[in-house]
Amino acid sequence: MSKKITSIILAIIILSLSALSLSSCGEKKTPDKSGGSGSAENKLTTDIKDGTILHCFCWDFDTISNSLEEIAAAGFSAIQTSPVNECLEGENGGMQLYGDGKWYYHFQPTDYKIGNYQLGTRDQFKAMCEKADKLGIKVIVDVVPNHTTPTTDAINKNLLDAVGGLDKLYHKNNDKDISNWGDRLQCTTYKMGGLPDINTENKDFQDYFIAYLNDCIECGADGFRYDAAKHIGLPDDPTETKGVKNNFWTRVTKEIKDAKRIFNYGEVLQGDNDRIGDYINKIGACTASTLGGSVRSAVTSCNLNSAFFKDLRVGTNESCVTWVESHDNYINDGNWYQMDDRQVILGYAILAARAKGTPLFFDRPYGNSTEEQWGTMNRIGTSGDMFYKDSSVVEVNFFRNAMVGEKENFYNPADDSSAVEICRGKKGAVIINTADKLKLNMKTDLADGTYIDRVDNKTEYTVKNGIITCDTEIPEDTVVVLYNDGYVDHAKSAEVKISDNTSCIFSGDSVDVKLESKDAKKAIYAIGDGKETEYKDGDKITIKTSDGEGGVINLILRGENEKGTKSYMKYVFTNPDKMYEGKGVKKGDSVTFVKPDSWGKNIYAYIYFGDNSEAAWPGYEMTNTGGNNYTYSVKEDWNAAYIIFSDGTNQYPGQGEQGFELEANKQYSIP
């Protein structure tokens, strides 16, 4: 049965689809990760709002810096970093995205100074910004003013002294969880997700935070993404104390250095009483999360009827950052298994081809799949997957850069909404086809003439009297980019990588690795601190545990294309057995806990690591050995683990905090 369904029928169906539809549009395909176009002649936009943003999720500063040439060659005019503030050093400094380390610790500020153990130092940040500036790439910093780490004893004394102490740092109702998201006072003063809510009305805090923003700007930042912006009050929102003003947004957008040139946008996830229009007017721009849901549904259901995503759904002021997915969608909403890379690319092409909104491309973890959320490396600091360099992404980026100022228009083929054409004036058009092969004969705004598809660089399209045709059918799951005026021929970036089926997590003394290169005049590799060695496509090398320390071994690949554009990829190989060697506990090892007098008599030990635990919360009951002393014998071997004690109501460490490192024969107590 054909997947082509009339737009009328699909219009009825789409109304019943959720924003995260699980529908399939046929066989999912692996995107072309061979690297996009690029050269020293890249045409990037001057204003962030006109171009596209690459979200370098969990990349460290040096990795971004080493990758900037190929980011420019992929047509991105801006990059967005993860939060650069000092943060909680969770799980003894573990560097896995999830497991022994967590991506979200850099969203747990301990101070508002540049530099943290996950991303690098202030000097490294500044050097990254300086290189970006030379290449014409703008830098957006993710900032977190709404909350701190829940481990409050880790908060820097400088921050506490500046704001007047711990009690002045937080809102008075910070001990309460939000129960009514439509209540603006709760939404802006209660804690969220166990994270203590900062009193952003405190002038002393505002002064301290503005100093942090100014330091970022001094180092070269060009914009800010405000995390959890919906949880910081607008000027007319209620306050917990009479006479206090909600003037945070006024100050941070007006009183910073170079305020007029700084690009600000807030994360406002749409829902009950989100006031997104008011946030856009006050901050400058916000996230268009509802639109993202519409695009995800459109692509996964193969219904690109423009009526369902043409409206940005943010009100009359349409200044917004658009995305198919953000890191929150990918991680928390399960989008990692609901959309594959190719579907993300199709959705991104819809957003990037448009005149409205500023599209952001979230770089998923390296080696991710619909079966593996954290990928085949699961590492903070490295770059993510290479599909941001897919030829469809690259060419639609350059298309957008060339179309600044051109109005948008949409067309679906007759009786078929599984494909859409997005026209930009008479200058260019992008066609996205999600379902069966498409024999093109449809209306267009393009000027009469012949156009070459810039993605495959060979297929010709003809426009005559407002109708576009092609002798070749457009394959399913395809992006076609058409324009002549403003196009500059560009060479593909060199691709340097390891074989896609290689896991960077291994056991034993060594692992064999196949190296690959494409469009590279030269490709080199270096293992650990070893010398740089030239390699050819298909060469094999051996990564040995002895090449690194503590079971962690770095592999650096560098390449260069014919025009001199440099490529970079860092792989981190880990041997878990060596990482945790000497740190584990064995089945039968004991731990003891001294409970507080105020706790109940039944005490539990919850032992976990990552998603694994010995028992469901609250764990196994401990044995009273007299007075307030309790003991527990570990039920299984652990290379590394954490332990939390509770009486079913109270717990230590507290909710949202990391447990104690599990050590054999250790006595734990609350200070």
C-alpha cells in the first residue's frame, strides 16, 4: 500500500498525533556523515538571528576550538556551549555523559565564574572565542541563573558573601516543590526538580551574575541562552515579599557590556501559563518548543502539511530559536529512541530553510542510535555525532545564509502532504520528501531557469511558468536544495574517523580499531601522548590499555582537505575494569551507618551506579547492632558504586544529591 495519503485525510489524522509521535514512515536510513561542504570562503551571517546555531552539547572548549574550521565549513554562523560556570564536581569527577559522571552537573552551579572540570578553564574558553571570532563564528553561552546545585555545602564562599549568605541566596519558599505550574508565584519561587531556586530579585545576586556575564563577553561571548527562564519572574509577576521588584530581566539584558549587540534567548518550555510572548518581549527571543513538537510529529507521521508548522506558535512577536530537539527533548522526553538521525535532519531542513526563527541543531552523543541513548563513547568533552556535517544539513545552512531578507512561502504537491517545498522569494527553494519516491511537477515561486540540487550536486530541476519539474524522482527521506544567486562552490571537509561499528568502551588489554578518511589530502592519528602518524583510509591500529592511565586512552585524528580546511576528532577509549581497579567492593563486604536520633528505627541502604541498583528504592533494610549503629552486607560485586541511607522519609545525602562513594568496612555518619 502506498504511503502517499491525501493532505485532507492526513489533516484529520495529525490532530490526534502527540508531539512525540512514534509513527514510522518507512525504513529508517543512516544519514550521510561524510562531511559537508566548506572552505575559507564560507558565507556566514553577521547576525546570529539570520544564521544557524550548532549546539555543541558537552563539548569541551579545546574540542570546540579544534573543530571550528569544519563547523564554519558546515555553514553554522554560531555555536552554543554547555554552561561554562563553576559547577558541582559530581561522582568524583567522572566524565561519562551518564554513569560514572553526568552531563547535568554543569547545570548545577557552585559559583558564577568561568571554568569547570567538564569543559575547561577560563583561558581555554577565551582562546576558543578568539578563534571563533577570526572565523566569523559567534559564541552563545548557556547560563543558569535560576538555581544552584542542591549540594549547598559545595557553593563557593565568594558567591555566598556577595549575596548576603545562604538564606539570602534562595527564595523563602525554596523548600517547596512546584505543584501547580499555572501558579506564577510557585513557578518562579519554588524549587524545581530538587534544585534550589535562587532569589533572582536580590540585587546583590544580580550584580554578581551580571559581572559573570560581562566576563563572558570580555572573553568573547556574543550571546546567552538562559536556562529555565520561565522560572524567573517577569516585572508584573507576583513576588514573595511586598515591595520587591522582578527586575532581573531588565537588568541582565540592559546593563551588560555591548548590550545592543548581544543575542539573548530564554528557555521557555511552553505549557500552563508560560507567558512566552511576554518573555520574548523582555528577553529578546525564546525557544519555540511547541513548534518543535509539531515538526517532530510532521516528520515521523510523513505529514508535511505546512498548516501544522508554518505558525511558530509563540504569539505575535516571532523572535525565537527553533529546533527539532533540544538536549532536554533528547534526554528527558525520550526523543532519542523516537526519531533517528535522518528524521532529525529532515525536520531541521524544514526549520533552516525558513525565514522565520533561528534554528538550532542539537549535536547528539557520538555513536547514538535508537537503541543506545548515550552512544558508543558516552563521554563528556568530546564532540558528538558527525551528522551535523551531513550534506543535507550543510547545504540547507548555506542556503539559509544566502536567503537573508527573502520572504518564505510553502507548497505541497497536489493531494500529497508527505513532501513540502519552502520557497524564499524567487531566489531559492528547499524540498523535503519523507515518504515514497516523488515525481515532481508542482507550483513554485522560483524564477524560470535550470537549477542543480546542491546536496547531490548533479540532479537538474527546471522551472517554467511557475511550475518546477525534474526527470528524476526524488527519493524518500531526501532534502533538495535549489538556488543559483548567492551560491559559492565549496569543497567537502576532510573526514577523519574510526569505523562506525567500533565501541570505544572495551575490556581486556587492547582493542583493534579501523581508521577511515575521506576527501583528505592528509590524515594523521596520535594515541595518548604518542607521536602523530600519517594514515590511509582503512588502516588498522591497536589501542592498548597501557597507552593511557586509569583505563582511559585518547585517540586524536586530524585531517586537511585540498583547500587547507582542517578537521578534528577526539575519541576517548575506556576500559571500565581498569578505571575502577582497586576501588570496588565485593559481595559480603560490610558498611555501617550511625543514624541521627530524629530518624526512625528502620534504616535502609540504597546502593547504585548509573541505572543499576541492588534493590528498588529505598534499598535493603540494615541491621541494628546496638544504639544508633546499623550495618549492611553488600549483596553483589561492584567495581564502583554509591550509597544513600534513609529511614523511608529522611535520607542522606539529600534528594537530588549524589550518594557517598561505596567503600568496604567504612562507617558513615551525618556531620
